[in-house]
Amino acid sequence: MFSKKIVTLLFVFVSLTRAFAQLQPLTFTPEPEFKSSHWEENPKLHKLTSDEQKLGMVVIKDKRVIEYYLKDDNIVMYVTRHMIMRVNSDKAIEEANTVYIPMPEGVSVEDIQARSITKDGKITTLNSANVKDVDNYENMGRYKIFAIDGIELGSEVEFMYTLLEPSRKTGSEYIRMNSLHKEFNLDIYSPPSLIFDSKSYNGFPEMQTDTVMTNKHHIFCEGTDIKGYDKEEYSLAEGSLMRLEYKYAYNANGDPNERLDTWSDFCQNIYFVLVKGTSKKDMSIAQKVIDTMRLGNLSEEDKIRKIESCIKTTIALKEEIADKKSNELQYILTNHVADELGLLKLYDQLFNRAGIKHEVVLTSDRFNKPFDGDFDSWTYLQKYMIYFPGTGNYMAPMEPNSRYGFVPADWTCQQGLFMHAVTIGKDGYTTGIGQVRDIPCNDWKQSMNNMYETTKFDLDMGMANIHLKETFTGYEGYEIQPIFSYLSDQDRKDIVDRLVKLIYPDAKPTNVNVTGYKENDLFRQPFSIEADVSTNSVLEQAGPKFLFKIGELIGPQNELYADTARHTPVENHNNKGYHRELVFEIPDGYTITNLNAVNMDIFHKTGGERDMEFHSSYTIDGNKVTVTIDENYREMRYQITMYEDFRKVINASADFNKVVLFIEKKSNP
């Protein structure tokens, strides 16, 4: 999510504690709901159908209660979780016998209970000695962890705990497990004047409003027999899970029709922070920086690139800086470090002084939580971009390895909140206005991985001598192109060796030449590797003929051979293409008897146009054969109904990987 500093600055304008201060005096404060939450004193195993008994794990009960509660004139949250699970496999036992409770700063435990019940009715309750505090569990922060004893095949595992947490105005709930949920319940309570709104995604049960309860506001949902499924390849990952977003939306003691914490509120607040924190000295310093850059007659695009390069090669991003002057441009430029707010301010001022129109854009990582402009939860405002109306392109100011035109792919092909400053009235008051708009998908032709290989055979030695050139453009080079110049010579050599050995495990590349990694080349020129290799891994003698494993020249390929039911749409990280030209010479006195084996054409069309394909063919000129392969995925996502076609295209490359050509002596005339 966005930086803690910006969150603190923005939420001070519309804090939840302030909202509670507007509550009418209460004659009494009802007991929190968790006080009335109890489990069965004499538990017995629940009845399952014969089919359910065959499942590894069955979630019999998943009950969650979130309550916003007025305690000592402050808002707190009581969060209760009650789970009952039947474990019918060793894997399920391994998953269920340890409970992990995240314990971020300010969170404390009100109550923990846990037990196991065997199929013979033996009950083992939680041993308090099993409860451990871990300061930084697997680098994910503070956790409370406890093991539940006495579990065996056919047991039920039950735990219930309540946490006391600082209040938050927004939240997310997920159904993450891949197991059948027989019963699912979620309740959100708050004082009567504080109204929460919610939205369900990916099949999460729809929330309803309790019209009977009067001493609390209560929204809830109930679900039965919710089927889980395993994580699927080429899916949105976390973004495809059943999810609920909720937010504090209205205060009935104020204007009950005024929606709180809207997109507009965020835009106004962030520009208030930017403008309030920008002095005339900052503006003067920004102008001096622009003057020294000598942007002169550069195009707008080249000006943007030069400013971005200057900042990203001289200023480091740090999450928190203690110095009170850390957001002053003088401090940033002197110390070469800035937090998110300081960095955003620096970009904003430099683009302003350079006369470059720009808009701040906030969006999410769609593989975590796809942006939804119709539900104005600030939890979606996670990732910063800057949009330039004059060029129609974007940059990611906080991402040191990104460059103009190629923001992280997982932020694109969805909506975002676009914001820009406006000056109002004679006083020159500056505020921000915003609009939810689409962030386009990338053009697949801009993100290519191309291979050009020329092969000559030494049949006496059983060797193939190959000149390889491999190029990466756009997102296909995103993980390597920006960092290559910062690596040591040995690390560069190791990367080249690994890339070559992916194709030829026995090869030792020589005459290596790498280009396209200098600062001015990034995402403008292809990242390119050329090398000579000699290998016997693609040539094998079988009696009087030789087997040329031409399919292996394209390297290992992904595959989706398992024919299973698909639950989620296909989602790629980016649109992309692969072009291969495999040239080889047929040795004198020999012929290729099965060249047609390289011909493949697997594709899908929408509206008469191909939107994905694997096409391979050959041409022959004398003894020179050229095999050309084009594989591309021109759309970021494909609906479930297109999954089978997608699977066929993916598998086509894996099928080509297995193609073998027969080199045989010509028969006597």
C-alpha cells in the first residue's frame, strides 16, 4: 500500500476517531459481540456426506466477526475468527495443526481457544505452552503461532480467537482456502451512526443489512457449500480469490447522504499535502535543476526521459526518513534520498518547471487486488504512476528499474485514479481533481523475445556449431535490462551462461557480446545477447542417420497438458510475442526426410482477427533451411470459454519443443 507517511497525512483530514466524536451521547454501550461468542461445551463430530469424507479437508465452519467499538472514547476493532475443519489427509493435518495469527503493531489478543476432536471422541484442548510469539515470521512481521495437539486422520480441528486492533476505515476479507466451506458467516458491527458499505468479488457472498437490530449497525453475509479450488496457472492469483471490500461510508449524525472518503476527497487531500509542503525555495531549486539539464529543443518525451533518468540514478527511495526537512528539495538533492512524498514532490516540481503537463495516477497491483473505480475504497490506491497527456504514456516514479513507457506490467490493463492540480479563485488556492479512467494494456509487439540461430553440423564429431542471437524488448527484458549495467563482470557472465545453458546444457558460450543495457538504451533499444556455442545435445546418431532435435533450439517451454476444469479467466502479466528464426545447412550428401514436421498452425480468432497463435513453417533454398516461428498473445486476458484454445496454443510450443528432424544420406541415383 502507499507509504505510511502519506496515509497519516491524508487520514488526518477525515479520521474515524473524529467521526466518533460526532456521535450523540449513548445512554449505554452495548457489550461487544465477542463476549457472547462461545463454542459447544460437549462437541461431537459433524456429519459429512460420503463425498465430503473423501475430500482432504472440509471447512465445516468459518465465522468472522468484525466490530467497531467505542471504548474509552476511542474507536477500536474487535476481530473474531472461529474455524472448525475436518482433516481427512496427511496434507490437511499438516495445514491445520498450526495456527498463524498476524500481530502487527497495536494489535493484542483478547482470547484464544483451540482443540481437536478425534473420530473416537477424544478432545485435546490447547496447551498454553504451545503459544509462541515470533517477532518476524518469515519476514512477514510479528505473529502469534500455536500448535494444536491430538490431531489424527478424521479429526476435527477447532479454534477461536479475538483480537483487539486499532480502528481502520477500510478493510478486505478473503476466502483463501482451496477447501469446501460448508458454512461461512461474516458480520460487521458498528455504532448506529456509523454506516459501512461493501462490495463482493469473485463469488464472495453478498452482504445484507440487518433491519431488526437498533443498538448497532449490522451488515452480514452467509454462505453454504462454497467450493474451493487449487491455484491455477495463468490466473490473477490473489486477485482471483473470493473477496469483500468494506469501508466506513456515511455518518448518520452528520449529513447521512454525504459519502465519506471519496476519490475526490483523496485528490484534494494529496494535492493539499503537496502544495502545502512546497515552498518558494523548493520552486526556485527545481527551476535551477531544470536549467542545468539544458532540455532546450528536446522533444517532450526526451525531456521526460532525461528528468526521470536524472532522478532515478541519483536519488534513492527510503520508506521512512526521520529528519523534519526530508521533504525539502534541498535536503533531497543534497542527501540523495527521499521518501515517497518527497520523491513525488520532486517529480511534480521538475515537470512543472519544465512545462510538462502531467497527472498523478494511483492504482493497484491487479494480481493482488484489481482496481475497481466503482467502489471508492482507498485500499486500491497502492501504486504511483505519472501520466503525460501530451505523449499518452506513463512512468512509475517510485520504481528504480522501470522507465518511461514501461511501468510495472501488473499495474496496467485496468482502471486507475487520475489526478491533477487546479487553481481556484483569486487567491490562487490549489487543489486536486480526479477521475477514474482506464490504464491501457501494452502493445504485444513492444514486448518481444526473439531468437536467431544459425546452425552448422559437424557430423564426424556429432556436434552442432551454433551462432545465437537473442533479443528482449519491453516487458520481456524487464527483469534483466535495467539492472545489467550495475552487475559485476562475473555476475554478467553468469547470467549469460545461465541463459545459454537453458537451451544447451553442455554449452560454453564464446565470443559473447551483450548490448542494450546502458541508461539511454533502457526500453528504447533491445537488450541483446550474441554468442557462439558448440553442443552435442541437439544432435544424435541413430544407425546410418542423425537426429536433429530442432525443437530444443527454442529452449524449454511451458505446458498445460492437464485437462482439468477451469475456474478463473486466463490472465497474463503482459501482452507479448516470440519470434524465432532457425537457420541450418543440410550437410552435403544428406537430406532431411521429414521437414513437414515443423509445420504447425494453432490459433484463436476474435472478430476475424487472431488474438493468440503458434505458427511455424519452413523455407528451403539450396541446402539452407529456414524455420520461422511466431508465437504471440495479443490480449492480456482470455475468458474461461477461451481457455481450451489458450491451452492449445501454450501446448503447441511445448509440442514443437519435441520435434526431431531426420538427417539421412541421399540414396544413390
